[in-house]
Amino acid sequence: MLDHLSVQVRDVQASAVFYDAVLAPLGGRRWMEFGQVIGYGTDRPDFWLGPTSNEGESREAHIAFAAPDRAAVRAFHDAAVAAGAEVLHEPRLWPEYHGSYYGAFVRDPDGNNVEAVCHVPE
């Protein structure tokens, strides 16, 4: 249903360092950069970072990235920890969502809830 998603961040370069690290284990990489805008994806840019243009408080977003397997979820988590992210939930099964929902949740530099999730049984 979604074609792409863009989030506004306070410090594009700090966020780019974070997303470079955590998206690599999921097969994601930078596809495009122009000015202060960076596009990430696996086969095309579908996740974008740009500078905030609003004054005042921002609202927390929840962003879930697809992982090909549980090892990639764990690698995402490890990369986030190495990048200094706050861990919200360690990698684990979430049977309340469905029997093979395996995810890890961290905070990005702007406080967003960022998840890697795998839906494939082990």
C-alpha cells in the first residue's frame, strides 16, 4: 500500500549515520542524496530523511522495517546498540501479534520507535 515514507529529523547527518548502520543488516542502503535529503531502500529509495521544517515539539513515529530472517533482526539490534540507540525491546517473538512475529525495537536519534521485524518462522 505504501510507496514511500519520509520523516523529518533535527540532524540529518546524525540520523544518516544511525540509519546507515541499522538498515545495512536488513539489506538497505543509501540510494539518493540531494541537499539535505537522503533516500534509503533495498531496490529503490522508499524511506527518506529530511530536515525538520516545523517549530516546536515533534510527535513520535513508529517505523517498522522488514527483515529477511531472525538473524537480520538480531543484527539490526546489535547495530543500533553499537550506534548508541536506546533499546525499547530486545529481539524476541511477539505471539500476541502472530506466532512467528519476531521483532526488535529501538529509538532513533530523534526519539522515533524503529523496529526490525521478520514474519518467517525459524
